[in-house]
Amino acid sequence: MSRMPIVAALVGNPNAGKSALFNALTGARQKIANYPGVTVERKAGRLILPTGEPVELVDLPGSYGLGSTSPDEEVTRKVIMGEQTGQAQPDVIVLVLDSSNLEQHLVFAQEVIELGRPTVVALNMVDLAERDGLVIDPAALETALGVPVFATVAVRRRGLAELTAAIGEARDRAQAHEANPRPHVTLPERRMLAHEIANAAIISETAKHRIHARLDKALLHPWAGPPILFALLFVVFQAVFTWATPFADGLEAVVGGLGDAVKATLPDSLFRDLITDGIIAGVGSVVVFLPQIVILFFFILTMEATGYMARAAFLMDRMMAGVGLSGRSFIPLLSSFACAIPGIMATRSITDPKDRLTTILIAPMMTCSARLPVYAVIIAAFIPNNKVGPGIGLQGLVLFALYVAGIVGAMLVALVLRRSVTKGAASGFIMELPKYQLPTVKDLAIGLWQRAWIFLRRAGTMIFTVTIALWILLNFPRAEPGQDQINASVAGTLANGLAVVLEPIGFNRDMSLAIIPAMAAREVAVSSLATTYAVSASDDEDAQAMALGDQLKSRWTLSMALSFLAWFVFAPQCLSTIAVARRETNGWKWPAFMLAYLFALAYLASFATFWTATALGLG
Amino acid sequence: MTLDQLPLGTPARIASVDWSALVAEEAQRLQALGLDAGARVTLAYRGVFAGRDPLAVEIGRMTVALRRVHARAMIVEPIIESARA
């Protein structure tokens, strides 16, 4: 009979280098899912013992103690204790300690070792400690803790073979002996012991982290720090738009070529139209945004890996405090510029529940990458490519204004919410500022690959399905000769009904039609417009040859286009965001509230934009 | 003197903490980070905007960000440099 595979869990303080160790031990063969009932990410990978036996390695969220204060830490506690549904209790605990933060990390380590579960210790990042002039004796630590200790450097794969072998040995030893919990001690006693153990294990110690101090001196400088942060953010957004262009153009050419190739090979039929107008035009118009998403995540992951993200939170704390939030909300909100889903999931590190809820509610207002397709198409079609100043184009300025509108809207809403529905004690800001580190190419590559894959999977499944469904709804029932196909279709009938409600904000039938399937995801609005105009133009050779931008220009006024843009600043058109908000808040109450207030804001903003633009005579 | 009044860069020892002045979860978090009576700390940075908030405190080889509200609950005694070692 084959034995159950060994389950091992990586446990440790935040910033102990667990994720880097996890990546080094398991490679890219990782599975990311969620623990049932909570949206804490479950990261698992496979590792092979020298005996050939496979081990399932689980990376648990960083924690400061077993008395949990955040959903993340709660999962760590439950998994260790074997109380987490959907997760077998780990046979072996791999305790990860940061060598240069030994005394601090030994406090939680003692608490875990006390449980008497089979444990091995990875004394991680010994190279960084040595760089700081700190030499530690693993043998002394092993004697003091009573469990095997291995010095490791994840990035250089130092000590990994020994650590892996020890996982198997710890399990074998556990099978031979009963678990023996050690006597519990109080936190102050543990801290005292941690101090003693650390002092006994440290062989030599010179002046401390000079590099960090020097970097922090500049980056956290009261006057220099904030401008450095804003300059960096400016570079990030600049890069997202300029670096991505050649790649996006390349992808666009591939998508166009694919459509032409299908047109050339398949006979003229409704089926061919489904492939070209439906699938290729629809999915293709979304896939071209992959480069921008990858670039934005590249910066976010780099800021996190280097340790700068925590400094950004520190610098932003005072500003966030002004609207009743804390610097911790800055990280989820910044991630929301890529996508609100990882943004909302990143709120798990916010310990204050009211603070966290407010951040979840405003995250959808950050201009996510799914809005870019919509903004880009409309701006290119309606805003002239004029220069309004040295190096400042009108198109870029409009795009910038849309970003600012989202941020200002979010801050105002946070201010109101913190004084009404999410009222509560002033939220605090307590956060460890991790040591600076050079990110490793491998860790970055794994992170980027995971984000890109999530995006492509979404394009391949949900957007694919929605596009086909829309194409069918647009093409059936078939119109009588001489009648407009869209007006005759199911989708057209629905849109004509919705248009009555949306007429006061300047929306025509096609715009109403576009926002229905865009409920699934915002970028679908572009593919819907592309599909709609492709269907309505299919009898007209001249119209068919027109690019989407020219189609829009011939059918919409500037006021209508601006109203459409204003709508997308606020409208919560993303099923995945709503689903994530429901999971994160454990119910429909808050997502329903989010939908209601954001649609109300979108309607008001579009109404004001349309009538202001009309009154100004913008046409 | 409370921690928020400590001059930048001056090493000090936390003499006592008025935990009752803080929210229970935050008290627990500060303790978990080692900010408790007896700990040796240095105030490293202050924010620039109104209120000079937040603060960055060095404790051991770790830097912890916290708000002035928390620092105000901690009584500290500066360590005289000559008395060291």
C-alpha cells in the first residue's frame, strides 16, 4: 500500500524569506488556489525527497504568533493545528527564520516548537546577515531549540538539499515517537528566552545594516521621500503606456492577421462571421492589453520584492489617514491600478476590519487595466492628438484626468464611508519595514507568469464565452431584408429598453448595448462595440473597412463619448470583482452596497459630463 | 518622556506601556513586534506632513512603522551613551 504523500508547511514571520525559499524548493510547479471559505491564497508545490518520495509543500501566510489578528494569520494557525478544512495537518513544519532578525523571529519560533510537532528550522538569508557582519552558529541554535537547524540561502540554493533530507527524517522520527508538547511559557518569558538563545547563537556582530540605514535615510527622508515616491509612480505609469506600445501593436497585428487568414480560408458563412467578428475580434481586442498588465505587475512585484512597497506605505500613511485609512491601504489600492481582484485580495493584510472593508469598497474606483482598452479606444477616436504644452499631449492629459477622477472619487467616498457606514475607532498603522533586498529574476518571473496566466485564462474562458453569447444575441433572430440586424436581434431589443433609462446621460443604443455584456468585464465593452459594428456593417463593404475608431466617430458625438468615459470611471462593471468582494466580506450585503453606490456615482458623473459638455457646445 | 517625544537617533529603553490606551488588537501586534517594556528602541524617522506622523522605530535589527498615537502610550528613558558597554 502506498503511503499518503508527506505534507510539509513553511511557517514563519512575515519577511522571513518564505516565498523565496518556497520558489527555490518547488520551482515553477506551483498550484495557487484559495482555502475554502476564505480568500487567503493557498500556495502549494511539490518537492522530492532523496528517497524519491514526493512531499507536498504548502507556503503559509507570514505570522507573528498563533494568537491571530488577521485572516491571513488565522489560516496559518488553523493549518498548523490541523483545523483548516481542505488542508491535511502538515506532517512536518519547516520553520523559516530570518538570520539577521533572529531574536525577533525566535519568539514565534518557540511558540511553534512548543506544539511538539515534527519541526525543522531553516535559518534563512544567512548571506544577508553575513553582509551585515552577523555570524550565527546553527549548531548552537540547534542545541537551544532542540530541533534540527539548517543555514539556507534560497536564491543560491545553499542548504536546500540538507533541508529537504531533514523533512523526510523529521517525518520518520515522528512516526517512531509520540508527539511531545513542551510546557507553555508566556510571551515575556518567550521574549527573554529568544534574547538569550539569539545571543548564544551569534558568534560575532558588527555595526548593523548600514546599507538599509543609508537607503532609508534618502527614501524615508521627510522632504526627499515623497517626491522620490511620486517620481517613481510617474515612471511606472509612463512605462505602462510607452513600453507596452510596440508589444501591443505586435499583438494587434497578429490578431488582425489571424482574422484575415480565417476570412481567406473559410467560405463566407455565418460560422465564419462567428469566428472573425465574434471570437477573434472580441477576445483579440482584450488580449492586446497583456503587455500593459505585465509591465504594471513587473513594477508592483519589484517594489514588493525590494522592500520599497512598505516604505511607500509609510510615506502615504499620513495622506491616507486624512480620509480615515492607513498606509496599509496604499498597497491594495496601488495593485488595483492593475486589477481590483488582486487589490481586494491584498486587503487581507489590513488588520482593522472597518479599514479593510472601506478599502475593498473603494478599490474598484482605481483605474484598472481593464478600463484601459475602453479609454484608449474612445480617446484615440475623439480627442485630437494636440500638444497642450511641452511634452504634454491632450490625449495623455485626458487619460490622466480619468485616473485622477477615480482617485479623487475614491478618497471622497472613503471620507464619507469612514464617517457613516464604516465608522469606527481611528485605524492604526503598525507595520514592519523589511530589509532592502535585490529581487531575484526567478521570483519575479514566477510572479509575472502567474499574473499573466490569470489574465489570459480570463480572456480564454469568460470573455470568450461572453463574446460568443453576445454575437449570438446580436445575430438572432435574423432581420428581414432592408431591416437593421441589430434592432431586430435579442440584444438590440434589450439595449433599446435600457437606452430609455440611459438617454438622459447621453447614451445611444449601441452604448447601452456595449455596457450590458461589459458587466462581465469592462474591456468587453470594446469587443462588444467591435462586434456590434462588425455585424451592422457586414452588408456594407465601405463600413466594414473602417477601423473601430472611425466607426465610433461617425456615430457618436464628443459629449456622448465623454459621458461614456465618465461612466467607466465609476461603474462597477466586473463580475470577478463583485465575486471577490462577496468572498472577502462573507456575504452579499457589501457587494450589493458597492454595486448600488458605484452605479449611482457613474450615472451622476455621466449626467454631469454630458450636459456640461453639451452646454459648452462641444457637440 | 513618551516615545513620540524622543529626539531622532537617541537610543532609549521602553520603561512602561499604557496598554489600556490602545485598541486590543493593536496592543497585541505591538507586543508581537517586541515593542514592550524593557525593549531598546531608537526613533529613526518621522513623517513630514501635518502631525509628523507616522514614526519609524528601530528595535533590534528591525524597523517598525507606527503612529504617534501608539508612541504616546510608551514611556521611554533615553540611554546615556557612556553608560553603554
